Amino acid sequence: MFDFNNIPPITKNLIILNLIVFGLQNFVPGFTENFALHFYKSPDFRAYQLLTHMFMHGGFSHILFNIFGVYMFGSAIEMRLGEKKFLIFYLLTGFGAVFLHMASQLWENYEVVNQLETWYSEAVINDRQLSNGYYNTFNITLGASGALFGLLTAFGILFPNQKIFLLFLPIPIKAKYFVMLYAGYELIQGFQFSAGDNIAHFAHLGGALFGWIIISEWRKKHLI
């Protein structure tokens, strides 16, 4: 049962912030375009988007899934790590997700990027056309999914034998196995480059990877 009063403070504030930003997306014209993450070479890219995109979502089902995941896994992890470490962990895994996601975008569309930059340097296209070229090539990135996968990975490490109940599986599965299966699925999907697939699979993998690195290092240094 969703008991909002018993949610740890940072987890609760993250949920509230996501809901507020989602409201702004739906009622403030241009909000999504300005604060979602554009490809880093695009003229529309701003450094603050590296942070703001984490609290934005593409629709009701997107935000519902993410805030439920933050509630489910974030609550347990915040109580385990403490407020300060939990917030640091959440943000770092979100940034890690962006890093791997943009690296995969550049790798996948390297020829397009080179062509656009060549045209721009030769004055064949102007700033707006360059911006449109990047916008049409790269989907804007938004959502808490990268940080959520960091939380999921941390949960699998810190509570490996905790059983997770899923709607699409008739039996419970231990957290450590669920994390491995989900990561494997995201890796396969990430390399398939399926047409019409707007899910940032490598952002999910980036969040999971950085989550594993951070928790492993903190445990090695006896910080948790």
C-alpha cells in the first residue's frame, strides 16, 4: 500500500518534484523543449538540462512507472544509506545514465553528426538548421529512468535475496536475479536499434552501471 506519510524525506521530495515538473510540462508552453536534455552538440543544449531532464516525463504512464519505482526501491535504499548519501547516489546515477546514453547516441549516429558539422562549418546550414538537424536525429531525453535503474541495482546489491513480485510473472523473483535479467534485456534492446523504439536503453544501463560502481566502492571503503 502507498503510504505517503511514511516515505523517507528525500524519496518523498523526489516524488513531489517529479509531479510538480510534470504539471509544468503540461501547463507551461515551451517548458519541455527548454528543460529536457538535447544532444550535447546541439545549439539547444544547455548544461542545466543534465539535471532538469531527470525530473521530466513523456506522459502519464511514464511518470507513474518511475515514481512508483522510486517509491518502492528508493525508500528502502534511503533508509539504508541515509539522506545525504541517497541523494548523492540518485544524482550520480542519473548523470551516469546521461553519459552512457549520449555516448551511445554519438556512436550510433557518428556519420550524421560529422555531416551536420561539416555543413555548418562550410556555412551550408545556419544555427537553426543545425539545431533542427540534431533535433530530427536525436530524441530529446527526459525521465527519472536512469536514476531509477541505479536504485534498482543498489537494491539488488544491498538486498539480494529480497523477493520482488511482478505483475507479469506468476512467481516472486529474488532482487539479484531480477536486476541481472532486466539488465540483460536492456542490453539486447539497446543493440537492436528497433525502429520506433524511443526508450533510452543505454541510459538505463548507464544508471545501473554507475549504481553498481558507487555501491561497490562505498562498501569497499566501509562507507555503508
